[in-house]
Amino acid sequence: MSDIDVLIIGGGPTGLTAALELAAQKVPFRIIDKATQRSSYSRALVLQPRSQELLNRHGDVRELLDAGFQAVGTTTAVNGKKVVDVNVDFVGITPTVFPAPRSISQADTEAWLDRILAKHGAAVEMGVEAKSIEQDDEGVTVRLVSQSGAEETVRAKYVVGADGAHSCVRHSAKTMTFDGDAYPQEFVLADTHIKTNLPVNRAYFCLGTGVCVVLPMKGGMVRLVVSRPNQPKTGVPQLEEFESFMKRVFPGEVKLYNPTWLTRFNLHHRGVNKYREGRLFVAGDAAHIHSPAGGQGMNTGIQDAINLGWKLAAVLRGEKPDSFLDTYDDERRPVGQHLLKTTDKLFSWITWTNPIYLFLRNLILPWTMPLMTRNPEKNLQAFKFMTEFGIRYSRSPIVGTAPGFRGPILGGNRAVDGKLDGPEGEKYLQTLFTPESHHLVLFSGVNTAAASEGDLHRAETRFLEACRTQTKVHTIFGPSQAGKSGYVDIDGAVHKSYGFEGSGYALVRPDGYVAHIGPLSAFDGLLEWIQ
């Protein structure tokens, strides 16, 4: 019997991200997958900006983005007539190096994650399946069987189930349920080349008696997802079926050829009632499955893994008690529940087959859709949801805000990005937030009451003396203090983003969310809070 701190079951994007988080924290782990080799199919296709930002903590994510394609916008059509164009231009809405979603094959995403994991000397053990999982007060016993039939028993302190909708980890838990239902429609999917008189750098949402979604891919290809509301068929769908349907709902000429993937599938919306049972955890599709509306699935799994990874490391190093791991459920299950509710509403609105509803929707939508897309507040809500920049853990028991502080960033919010000037030249704040530690950001202030370099140094010393967890300290000076031994906020925009005119602090967790924030005058409160 071999012992390991953490066993990750499932080697897709969620499991790989969990492995990277543990590797960065130097936590011993193994990661297995029952598949004998990687799939070459594209599968999950959209990498959202927040995922890009967080994965960039582990390596230059631009290498991955180069393998993808960025759509310039979306077009909605009803019965073959264009209703509205919406440009995907998020630059300026929030400070970030990654302002837009990227269309990237899951095969490319997994290959990039595999390469980064290999730099830590680790790899997914392919062709290894967990046959039984039993936990007790001291650990988890897992029986593994390899492709050759060889058996091995592993004893792990914790097990992370990133093994999909049919998760063996979830099934082995005694009190986890996977509540929800299946959608009645069958869907067919094609990754194919296309000839059309319309731009192929846009996504198209085509509504009529059915639904067709056209997503741009690299190399002049598109992904087509078409609903089959009536008479589901068996076997692999034919390309002619896609082309016939598109000619009824697509707002342009179309010819399909040379498909690389044709398949049919059904969709479910289900969520687990708890993300943790004892020493077992579920993440990604093992915890939530839903429609592809909004391109959230893989991205939510990635954030599940990032949230859990640093917490497991803190407990295994003895910095936190085992109960600290309950905050994984506290923080991530509400995100999963909101995702299920939102995608179900959107998907039902798009795919409902009631003929009276269809008539009314198709009649009214051409008038209402253009008005909706001109609403700045609605656009901002959609931006925050789709990009996942809007996720926050404000009700978490492990985040805090100094009394009386009312800035735009509070405890539990994403630590926003911003441009700085440093010893190496221009730098973005997010690049300082590496995954192996907490980060204390000290702001000098931009007004006449700005803190001195000595004040900030004393705050740093006091914090490091009081703090039990590994923490890096970064000092950001205002424009008038250029030349100091830290980073300079040239135009004061980063101070403003965090709500500081005077001096302040933000303690950022390893997962890129603010643990505690406030003015420097409330620093004593931070020192009490971390205890």
C-alpha cells in the first residue's frame, strides 16, 4: 500500500488545474485517469478571461491562447433574418490583460496544462481506474486497477473527484446527491469547415422552430450545435442534416464540408448537494453539469480546483484546521447553484418547443433584442457573468473588510488588475499574484496624506511577524513617489480601482481573491483578523 497526501481522480482540465495548484504548493499528490489516451476532439471550447488570468499564474497562457481563436462578436437571427449584432469588446470595462473569451479546443487546453505540470515533474497516470473508495477518520483507501489489470491500493489523506458527470468519487460518498433533470431535446454537434457569405469570425445564435449555434474555431472551421426537438434519431448525424437545418435559420448562404467530428448528445442540469463529504471532494462536472449556454462549464471546474487547491495545502501544512476545508463548499457551491439557475433559464428560453411560445418569442425578439443590447447595466451584468470576473465570495467566513471601508473592492472580490511601473519596466499587478502564497499589497496613497516608505516597511514587518502563512509583500507607490523601491502606480488608476486615495492594504489569497482589505489606519484590525 502506498501513501499520498492527495489523490486526484480525473485528468481533464479540472483535475489538471488541481494538480498544478498542489504542485505549486509542493504538496505530494497523484493524478489518475481511466482513459488510456487523450481525446483529440475539441469538446469544451471556450476559455473565459478569468480562467486565462488565473492559469497565467502557472505559465505564459498566451502560448495556449495562440492555439485558439477570438470571435469579434455575436449575431442573433430569427427565422433566417438578422436581428442584432453585438461586438465582443470588453477592453476598458475592467483592467485586465485578458479582455475577451477565446475559442480553444479542450485538447489544446489539456496539452498546455500537461506541459506545465511536467515542469513540476508530474504527469497524469493514464489508463488507471479507481475501482473502490472507502474513507475513515484517518484517510481514504482507494483500490486502483491499471489497463494491464494490475491492482494497487493507495492510502490518501484526501481525494479530489474531478472525474466527470458519472463521478466514482461522488457515487462512493454516502450523503452526496446529484439533483436535477435532463432536457427533453436531443442535440447534434459538428466541428466542420464552412463556406458562407457572412463573416466567420463571429458566433451566430439562430432561432426558429429549432436552435442552431455557430461558434467560430481556428482554421476556418466552426462548431455547430443543433437541437432535435422532434423524432430523435440514432447513430452518427450526417452533415446534410446540419446544412438542411441551417438553410432555414442561418442569415446567409452556407455550405459545409470536411467535418472532423460529428456526434449527438443529451444535456442535463444537475448539482451536488455538498462539495465535501469528510475527506472526499468533488469539482467540475462531478459537482455540476448544465447546458453550454454562456460557455461556463470547464471554466467553473477550473475555478473549483483553484479554490480547493490552496486550502488543501494550508491544512496539510498544519497552518489551518481540517474544518477550514468546509469553506470550499461555502464558497463554490453558491457559484455552482447560481450557474445552474442562470444557464437553465437561458437555455430553456432558447430551446422551448411550445408552439405558442415559439410564435411569440420569434415575433417579439426582433423588436426587444436590439433594445436589450443597448442597456449598459444589462451589458455589464452579462459581461461579469460570462467572463467570470463577477464571481465573489463576500459571504464567506474567511474573508473580511475593515469596518467603515466602502471601496469598490471588498473582501471576497476578485483582486483586480492594473498597470504598474517597476524596476523591470511596465508590469501588471496580476503577474505578482503567484499561486504558492498569499500576497499583501501595500498602497502608499495618491493624496497629500500618502504613507512614507518607512510606514509601509513597518507595516510589512509587523504583518510577517504575526502571519503564519507564506506571504509575499508588494509595495505600490503613488505617482508622486516615483523612484521608490517598489512599484509605481503612474496615473493612480490602481489605487482608484481598490478604493484608495490615502494609504491602504489588500491581502490577496493564492486563488486571486481578496482575503481582507482596508485603509492602512485599520492595519491593527488586519493583524487581529489573521489570528
